Amino acid sequence: MTELHRWLGPWLASLALVGCSEASPAGKSDNTAGTDGGTPTTASGEESTASTGSGGSATTAAGANGTNASSTGGATGSSNGASTGATGQAASTAGMATTSGDSTSGDSTSGDSTSGDSTSGDTTTGGGGRPSYATLREAAAAANRLIGAAVDAAALAGAGTQYSETLAREFDYVTPENATKWGPLAPTSSSYDWQGADAIVDFAEGHQEVVKGHTFVWHEQTPSWVSTSMSASELNAALKSHIETTLARYRGRMRAWDVVNEAVDVNTASGYRESVFYQVLGPGYIADAFRWARAADPDVLLFYNEIGAERLGAKSDFMYTMIQELLDAGVPIDGVGLQSHVSTHRYPSESDLRANIRRFADLGLRVNISEVDARTKNVPGTQEARWLMERIAFQQVVGSCVVEPGCEAITFWGVTDSYSWLNEESEEDPLLFDRSYMRKPAYAGALDGFMGLLPVRGANLVANSDFAGGATGWEATTGELTVAAAEGESGNAACVNGRTDVGDGLLQSGLLEALQAGGPLAFSAMLRVDAPSSVEAALLIVEGGEESEFNIASRAIAQDQWLELSGYLGLGFEQAPSAIALKLYGPASGVELCATRVQLQPLTVD
Ligand code: XIL
């Protein structure tokens, strides 16, 4: 049996396609087919070909200190106002682990003196003439960005000082993780419980931190008295009153609010999530909520926040079009939040994330990366290997925000691994500080990101990636492979004609040696088809005698246009693999699939 035939069996059997999510809080493994931020999606076929928003990058949204500085209290502008960027910033300490000059140094976060252990080997600070920062706050300020954390009211109120000291030292932007959601705020239709929210806002003000309220409208954590048994006028009145009451209480004390959260679900016929709001009010609730909020507090920044919309594709395209239409209709939206709950197993590429940030910024919006955390445990391997992947993922997210002028803030969805919503499913380690409040390698990744340093891509592991050597190293699983000058692109491309199944396409086997050590990788390829369809990239892995398919990226593709399909991934193995191949496929049988510049590059830390 040829190598090719060995692949065909599992491949044809697995046409359901294994999709891996950026965030699958509902499942322990991100191998759950196509979950996307907890929202079931299909791995393919969902993506549209709407604008990918290339173009100008200069916007005025960056800087975090826009028009609302004066209305949101003195803290808004102060932490980020005066910086001139990372370069030229004087080294403030000898190393990032040192907190000298920090008012909380010498405290129980004595990880400061030892955290060099967990981050040693990184080159963030100290050498090479690079600036070094004692805290994330300092690094973020130098980059003219806000650095945020979701704050758990119970942890803040709890015994011990590590949580509050770390929050005060490292962050200047706070999002109540749950305390300002409708359900926790309004347990009954006639009462409010402000305690948790007040404590967080008081703390933030006491530590020169600005606050983003989160969130007026969400399909989860809505009070139990809000239901589909309400009439449209009852629900409208309740929502309007909630927005007005809450904005009145915190007027002048919040920088921003997430007005609507997670309204998109591309698996429904309409593309909107069928929440109680959608069911009772239709999609008009989104515009109404923003308008009521603006009328109630003209000075606070109003955000739309979404999960699983970081990558270019169906969900982010739907969100983009929705926001564009709302803006065209005069709806007062100041910014968008891209949550960025990721998994180191598979997450959006730098190029996707940056293009996505840019297209929203080009609408005149502020962009926040609003809820960053990373599952690491679905990649087998040592903690050291997993935490290196996490470091690289965080460096990529922070760095992408820093190099895109329209991105003003990065918020992590928690402070320490001890308090993360992901632990509700199974113990994870998704944040910057470990359970002893020690700085993890991820912290060094964030610091690097604030200096505008993105993960480094190493040599391409794909042989003959641009087909300069003809078809060498490649085969077509069915049909005929032809190499010729790429139509509309430079250099050569390989095209497969006469494919007999969506699972058929281009295959490069023989990647075992290059990939057997696993690790963090960047994938990209330029693809073209002669009929609108979707395209996929996957690794075929034989491990312990079992063949499996690791879906790297899926995207809808228009006819006769080159499209960059890309994604980052983390590879790890339970047992030593015995074969690894890369395949590009996806269109219906008969559709021509062409490819060039196929890249699989190790991601490393500079
Ligand atoms: C989560 C909280 O972290 C959990 O404590 C809570 O049980 C559920 O909600 N997207 C959001 C956040 O916008 O509000 C969610 O927060 C995580 C996903």
C-alpha cells in the first residue's frame, strides 16, 4: 500500500472534519467539532467572503485617551497619556521580575524575587539594549495601551492581599467579571444589589484604574425574571430602565460599557443569537440598547463585545457587516471588543487578527482585545512546553494590538490561574500569574508584546512550498496535479483538477521528522478555487497506530481569487507519531483547487 492510500481511509471517513476551537469552555477538549467560543459552529461551510478589510492602518482610536477622558474621571487619561512608545523608554529596573520602586514590593507576591525562575531564559528584559519594565502597567503605558483584567468580586473581597496587590500593581483597566451583569445586579425586578460592583469600582478608583462595565445585554446571566413570557413592550421597558438605572449610578466613574455582548450566532438562519432579546424584540434590540445608553450617559464609551470573532471568517464577517450597518444607521457605537478566549491548540494567526483589528478600526472604532485567556491542557506535553505555547500566544495577541494603531487595550480574563472561569470545567492554567501569583512565561510574552515584538517565525518546514521545483514533494489524492505559473500571483502554483471528493486535494507527506517534536507553529497558504466553496488545511497524524486529522484552518473562498488561509497551532503528542502529512482540500468534487506559498513555520521567542 502506498503512503497515499494509507491516508485515504481515515481521511474519507472523517469528512465531518474535526474542527478545533479557539475556546471551548463548554468542553474540555478543543477537538469538539467546530465549537467556537462555546458556540457550536461547523468547521466549514459557514464562512462568507465578505470584506477582509485590508487597507489603511492609521486611525485615531488608539491611545485609550479619547474624547471621554474628562468625563470618566481623572484616571482615564493619566495612566496612558504621556507615553511616547516603547522605544527609548528608560530601563526602569534591572529585570522584569523586580518590583523595586513598586509600592507593593516586598509583599507576599514575592514571586517577584523568584519569578525569574519561571521566566528565566526569556530575553525580554535586561540584555540587548531592550527596554525593561517592572510591571505590565508600565509596559502598557509605554505602548500607549491599557492593560486590563477581569475582576472577581469575591476574590477581591477575600482574605489575603495577593489578589488585590497584583491587580493594583499590574493593571490599569478593570472589567468586573460578573458583578455588573444584569442578573447579578438585579436579582429581582424591583431590587438592585450594587455591593460587588461598587467594591470593584471603588478599588479601581483608589488605584488609578479605569473601568469597563460588562454588560447590559447578554444571553447568559440575565435575571430569571427576564423571559420570553414578557411582551416586547415589557422587555423593552425593563432593559431601558436597567440601562438607565445602572448608568446613572456609575455616571462619571466608568470609562466604558459593553452594551451588547455576543449577539451573533452564525449557525442560526438569521445569523443572530436567538436570545430572549432576539426572540421577543428582534434584532432591533441592539440599536435600541446603544441609543438608550448614549441618551442616559453621553460621555461613557459604548462597546459591542463578541466571542470567537477574532479570526477572519463567517462570524467576524457577520459582526463586521452588522456593526457597519448599525453605524450607517447612526447607532452610537464607540468600539468593539474581540474577546480572544483562545486555546494554544489552535488559534487565529497574527495576520487574521491584525486584519480584523484593522477593519474595525477603519470604521472609526476603538478596538479592545477584551477577554484574553488560553487553554493549554489540550496539547499533550510538559508544563514547560505548554507554558511556552501560552507565552507565544499571549505575545501574539498583545503584540498584534500594539502594532495596530486602532487597538487601544488588552484585557485578560482574570489575574491568576487560581480564579478562572475555565477551571469550572477542569483545572486550567490560562492566565499570566500562577496559583502562587508568580509571573508565568506568559507574563514575559505580554511584556514582549507591549514592546511590539511578535513571535518569530522560523524556517518553513514545507518542502517545495512555492512549487518552484515543480510537483516535487506533493501529490494529489485524486485527480491530476499540474504545476504552472500562478494566475494572478507571483511564481508557480499547483492546481488539482478532477478531484472526486471534498476531502481530496493536495498532500505533502513526509513531515514526520520536521514535526515530531511538536511545538508552536504558524500555518499559511495562498489558495484559489474556480467555484465558491470552502477550503481547509489539516495535519494528518498517525500516533500509536491511529490516524487522526488535526484541522488547522477553514475558510469560505470566493471564485477565482487568491485567499490567504492561516492559523496558529500547538502540536503535542501522547505517543511518538509515526507519520505526519499536510493536506489542503475542501471544495466540492470537480472544483479546481490551486495552492502556493504553503508555510508551516515553528514559532519561537526572540
Ligand atoms: C464568564 C465568567 O468568567 C464566569 O465566572 C461566569 O460563570 C460566566 O461568564 N464571555 C463573556 C464573559 O463575555 O462575561 C464570560 O464570563 C466569559 C465569556
